[in-house]
Amino acid sequence: MSDLPPVVQCGPSADGPYWLLEGETVGFDVGCSTDVVLPGSAFSFPDLPEGASYDPSTSTFTWTTGLSDGAVYDLEIVEDTYGETGVVRIGVADAFMDPANVPVVDPAAYTHEYGLPVVHLNNNDELNNDYYTAATLVHDGHLYTAESKLRGASSLGYPKNNYTLKFEKEDKFSDDFGDDGLVERRKLVLTSTFDDNSYIRQRLAFEMWNRLDPEHIQVRAYNVILFRDGAYHGLYVLGDHIDGYLMEDHDLWQDGNLYKARSHDANFANTNNGGSPKSTLHDGLTKSEGIPPEGEPGAFDDLDELVDFVANSNQQTFVAELDSRIDQRDYEDWFIFASAISASDSGAKNSYHYHNPAEGKWRCVPWDFNESFGQDWRTLRVGADQPFSDYFNRNFLFERIYSDPLLGSALMDRYDTVLTSQYALDDLLALIDTWTAENHPSALRDESRWSGEYQTYGGWNWRDDFLTHEQEVEYVKTWLTERWLFLGA
């Protein structure tokens, strides 16, 4: 018996996929994907959607969709001459802005929207940010029993919230979208794009962190569409949740100590962000996971020891012992990464720090990048000329490394190398163009839903320089170009 694949004679095809809005018309020709030419009568569609037609005299498929047709249709094309079949995908997006729209879509059939994955989240109880409540989530036709809660600090006031999702051990979330698939995940984060109408800041930041070093704790993230309780809710970033499960995925002990820096007092110094003496060396940080838990004696012992070392060791001891205590590449790259994209709010706070007290070095993961690429956390414009000294003032660990002649020189040499390799400007601009093209129809839909509330939101409604989505993308690209010029790239 031959293991060779069957010879394709015709390979019935209609190209595609085709993405459109409810109420719009799709039309295409049907034929062979090979050089074979067959009459239209050789092809048929066994399961035409209601209202669709195929004209064998012209080999043409036509369908004017209705306001209840939102779904993804994988239509079989049957070819009679050689007995072959093909499939054409048609995705019909929910016309949520149409007053006559039928607002309910079938989560099992509405799997993608303009090519992006769709997540359908339904909550049985009112959401809060203190504890999880029961939920169901449908993705790519699969029903997950899950839990969810609100997440964030200032963003809790957004009308378009952030969410943490928790899945059962026996049924973890999996998706293989693009190159950044999230496979076998227990926890995920749905990050709002309400404060970023470029729709790429968070995703681009995580990608740049990942590119710095494959040995970093990688944070996967990509754009999805969220339907919440049956209604369109917008364009989001779906990404990894920083927790013990993710540490285990990177061959670290799942039950190690994990701390989150929540304020600028988490600065590795003896004094807080305002210059006053700290009440504890771990001021500004909370303990997310590990034993003993926060509130019990000794919960912060290893973290206090690290901060004490950074804040109080003499320079000789600091240089001699630094690499044995921390993953030095992690922490130096944190400075390079945050300062390059002007993520000032993530230069001390908005970071995670992991440690296995029994063995291993401290690891870090930066987090939360609504302040980056030319805007602050309130969306106000930020110039491309932010100096390095801003990060030394925020983070004493950065200052100590930079101020040492040998460590500082090696750090800045690596900085220069990164700007022309992992962070080559042309590559980053091309990536922005790729993702913007991928997101474009979905970004415009989100903009039509949320732009009014975005511009009138109390956190920044005094601004008079709002940009459209397309203008904001160009702003990010221009800012990035100017920033790299300022950095000497």
C-alpha cells in the first residue's frame, strides 16, 4: 500500500476566507485550485445558508446576509468530475450598531470575527475584583467551565474592564492562534484596550520583552474579540497570567514565592517613593503566592533580604554577590526594556518577582503597559526624550548596576546591541504594520463602540488632542522612531 497522498486533480476552491458584516453581500467564483478547468455545473454546495445561492452557469456564489446571520460558516464545495471536495470559510460579523440587529449569536458557531479569535464569557454572578465567581467561556466551539473576576487598580473604573479567567485543571484553555498560542493554560488575563486606541501597546510590549532573551519568563499575548453575556464587548488582549502555573511552564517550582509590585514604593531602597523611611523593606509589594502566605510571620523574609542587599550592601559586596542572588540578565533587561519604550509605570511597580527559597535566583517579569510608547497611564502624550535618570530615581537596583563602572559599562553595551538586533527599528515598525492590518476591521468596530466613552472618560477628558485609531498607530510609529533616534540607535 502506498503512503503517498492522493493526487489532486481539481482541488475545488473559492479562495477566501471572506469576512463581512451582517447585512452585507459576499460573492465569489468557484473553480479548481489546479490548472484543470471545469464548468460551473461540476460544483455544488450541499448546505447553502438561507438566502445564499450558487449559479452553475457562471460558477458564482452570492449571499446577502441578514441581521441574524452572525457566525463562521465553513461551506463544503463538492466537485463531481473527480469526486473531490473543498471548503470555503465565510465569517459574518454581528452588526451590533444596527438598531434592527438581532443581538444574540451562537457562541459555538461565532468562533472568529474578521480573522481574530472570539471569546464568549458569561458570568452567573455579578463580577467583582475581590474573588472569583462562576462563569462559562466558549472559545473555538469549546465550552469551558471557568471562574472570572475583575482586575486592575485605576482601570477598575473603566467601562470596558479587565478580567482574570481561571480554568479547571482537567480542562485547561488551549488555542494555537498565530505564533503566540496559549496552550494548556490554567489562568489567563483579558486586558482592556480602553486606554489604548492603537490597540497594540500591551501586545507589542510583551513581544519586546520576550524577544530580549528566550530564557526570560515568556508572556504570550495576542488580540481577541470579547462577547460578554451574549453582547459584543470589543477588542482585547488575551495573555498569560503571572502565577505559579506559568513559572512551572518555565521549569520553575510552582509553589515558589511570587510578589507583585503594586506601588512606586517597590523601589529596592530604604526610603519610599516620597523619600521617607519605609515601614518595611517590602513596602509597595504584596505576596501573590508562596509559603508562608502574606499575613503570617516570615512571609516576606526572602524579599526583605533581597531589598536589604540592594539598598545597604557596600559596592564590593554588591558586585561580587549580585549574580548569585538574581538572574542578572532578567533585571538588567527589565531596565533596558522599560526605559526603551518609556514604560515609566513599569520601572519599579507593575512587576512580578519570583523566588524559590530552597534554590535558584530571583526572576522578574514586567507587567502593565498602558503607560508606554508615548503615553502615560492617563493617556497623556509623553515625549521621546525621557532620560535614563527617571528610572534610576524610581528603582535603586537600576541605579546601583548602572553606577558601577564594570556593570554599568556592560549594561549600556548590551543596550546598544539590543537596539540594533532584538529591537531593530525596521523590524518593530514592520511588526506594528502587520498587527495593525490584522486588527484593522476589529479596531474600527471597537472604536465605533467605545470612542465616545473613551474621550469623555473622567481620567483624561480634559485632553484636547484625541486621535483616531489610524492616527494613533501613526503616532506610536513616529514616537518609536524618534525614541530610537534619541537613544542613539
